[in-house]
Amino acid sequence: MNTHGNLYQKGFPDAYCVHPKFRQRWVEYKRPKIGRYTKDQLKWFPVFELCGIKIWVMTEASEEQYKMLVSEPSNWREYLKGKDWDEVQKRYDWFKK
């Protein structure tokens, strides 16, 4: 199910997927090497993670990416770049108070 596309869904991953065996997956699609998180995603992804919601980033439709989606832990943090780390840490610190 696509979840993006309007004013009220800022910060959500692009898709919500369900499977009887693998359960639920929140998926964010990013372009390889140049994809960046939006300001709203940097605000909300840490909150989702603190609430137990896992997010996977996919950069292509390949067998390797699909295998990662069903067998690996969430990987959204691997795609944080530069100062985005600082923004995410601020959110964690704020919510842990």
C-alpha cells in the first residue's frame, strides 16, 4: 500500500507491506547514492523506531533487495548522511527525556 502523496502524510515511509510469514514492513524508496531523507522523515523515523516500528530502505527492485527486506533487520539508519545523524540524535534525546 502506498502511503505518500498528500499534505497529511509527511514523514511516513513510502509503502506499508504485509505478509503472513514476514508480518509487516514499512518501506522507503530511495535513489541509489543520491537519495536523501526529507526533513519530516528525519523528524518521524526516530519516533517510529522508538515505538517499535521498523523501516527498510530499498534502492532498486532486485532479488538482493527483496531478500534483505524479508531477512535483515531494518536498515534506514544506513542511509543517513552527514548532518542528518545530528537531527536524528536530537529526536532521540528529546523523546527520551
